[in-house]
Amino acid sequence: MTEAPRDNGIPTRTGPLAGLVVLDITRVVAGPFCSMLFADLGATVIKVEHPDEPDYARTFPPFVGDEGEQLSAFFTQFNRNKLGITLNLKSPGGSALLKKLVRRADILVENFRPGTMDKLGLGYEVLRQENAKLIYTAISGYGRTGPNASKPAYDNTGQAAGGLWSMNGYPDRPPVRVGTIIGDLAASLYAAIGTLAALREADKTGLGQIVDVSQQDSVLTLTENAVVRYTAKKEVASPLGNEHPFVRPYGQFPCKDGYVFFGGYTDKFWAITCALFGEPDMAVDPAIDTMEKRFDPAVAEAKVYPLLNRWFSHYTKAELEDMAGDKVPLSAIKTIAEVVEDPHIAARNMILNVPIAGKLIGMFGLPIKLSGAVEEAPQAAPAPGEHNDLILAELAGLSLQEVSELKTGGAI
């Protein structure tokens, strides 16, 4: 996806979404990750920030560069391949400029608390008058409707309110949050899917719509069997540690240099595993010869887990993967260092070298692999307002003098 000039002078990236213009009025991750996916797939994404209060993710570590230029790798990871402008949406000039840009945009993504854009006079009902085909994607903690819609929220809010937090951890300890911002990430993924669906609809009807995505809703869909366990049997999911609610063995097991995941719970995989480790008779041992018997907690503790612990204790993670990974579901539980250095990850082009502060820093790549697309070098995240002159001239039709006056007046 190389940079190439558009007819109007704005650089664009080649790819399946080339030609789409996205206004990204979001901060931190729930929103920037969504628009990053569009940018990676070729859309022209314009990062909109307040001139005096840019995205505070720019202050998040780790930082790259010398003392004179310390740039956030965290911010860059979620804002690569974008162009950057500044707009003060509270000012009449900034508000008017956004409306002009909306006329040339296909998608607008925002992650303010519901009602904020309306208070600014820039809600969907206003913006659709500028562009009837506009897709207005709104990501928030609780969504745009319902009694909790106006509440503030963060990722942990989604994990807590969506039920995931209550299920995570160990049964004899308090619940534990998932060790990443899963609410922000899931909401961004659903927002990207919903936006593309709405875009498809707009291509058919000529009319845009609101894409309303809630962190709570998104997290709820990640709870696997918990909802139907409750609605069908009134069972309330609780922390299980590394256990699974209805299959065993399926979890973490120690080995010589760490831990592996082993999920050979079916009769087929159990028999293969017993043979691999030189004890094929264990596959027909009447105490553990069926999935149902192996799932019984007492049987698992007394018979299954001691076998696996004994077998695995003689080998390293790599040795276990080599001997069994092609035959049964067994994989090393890798550190992030091991994942980044994994040859398979490299073969999938999942670590991209993104320019930042004069260096190339590895960041996660795009997991969507399209046979018709060529992945090329990513571009750096923009500085605040870096492309003001270009974007406002080409998409809003302003002269450099007008842009300068708007800057002096605090609109940009």
C-alpha cells in the first residue's frame, strides 16, 4: 500500500478502500483502532484533533526519539497511515469547517459521550444535511440509547458492565480484568464491520445512517457460553482460572521452561497423545477412556493431570511443539518477546516496521490478509495539524491565507 497522489493532491493509499475519505474524530483506542483498520486497507483517514488538546494518547509510553523529539509508539501504532488536521469544534470557524469536510467524506467516526456532538451542533441530524450519504459511526461505553447512554465509560467499564470481568481469574480469588483493553478493541472491530455494512447499504440506497456501537454490548458478545448458561439453566458464570466450563483437559500445563496450552480433550486427540508419550494403554484405561470421564473434576485431578504433568515435564515448550504440535492442539504459551520473534508471525507479516522519530519500530500488523492486495510499508502517524494546509485547501476549498486566518482565530 504505497502513497500515491490523488487527483486533488491528497495522498492516498492503494488497497480495497482506496478512495474512501474518513474523518476520525476519536481519541485513545476505541475509535483510532477502527479508523486505523480503514487506513491500513487503503482509505484516506483524516485524524481530527483539537489544536490545544490533541489526542492524549500522544502522552502514553513507550516513547521513541531523543530529548528534543519524544514520540509515543503507542499513539503511532493506532494512528499510522493517517493524515492529521486540527479543528476546534467549539468555535464557529471550526464547526463550519467540519461541515465542509463532511460534504467530501464518506465516513465520520467519533467516540465522544452520546450527546456531545449534538451539543456542539454537529450531531448526525445536522451533518446528514451536508451529506445524505454520510456514515456516522459512534463508539461509546453504553451506546446511544437506553438508560445508561449518557454515562462516562472506559475500557474497564465495558469489561465490568459486559460481564467479562466477573468471569475472569481464579475461583478462590476476586475477579480479574482481562489483561488488555478488550472493550476498546472489540468495540472498534464491531464499529469497522458495522461501518462497512452501512457503506454497502449507502451504495445501494444513496443514504447514510448511524452505526451505534457500545463497549458493553461488544464485551457481552465475548462471554462465550455464559449468556446461554444463564438463560437456559440459570447458571452464573464465575472465574475458572485456566479451566474450561465443559471440556477437559483444555488449559495450561507446565513443562521444563514454561507452560503450554494443551486441548486434547476429544477421544481421538487423547489417544494420539497417549501414543505420542509412550503410554497408549492410557487411551483405553476404563477410568479415563471417554471425554465424559476425563471432564469429571475429581477424575481429572486424580488421573488426567498427573499424566500430562509427568509427560510434559521432560520437555521444553519448543520440544513439545515439535513432537506434538502438528498432531494435537498443543502450543507454547509465548511471551510477547517470543511472539514478536516468531518466524510464523514474520511469515504472516504481522510485525510492521513503522517510522517514528527517525527510527523504525515494530508494531502489530493487519490480520486481514486479502489475496488481491499487496502489503507495503506503513506510513508514520501525523503530527497534530500536520496536513492542515493540504486538507483544508483540497477538501474545504480554502486558500492558504484563509487557513492562516483560521489558525490565528483559534479555529484550527
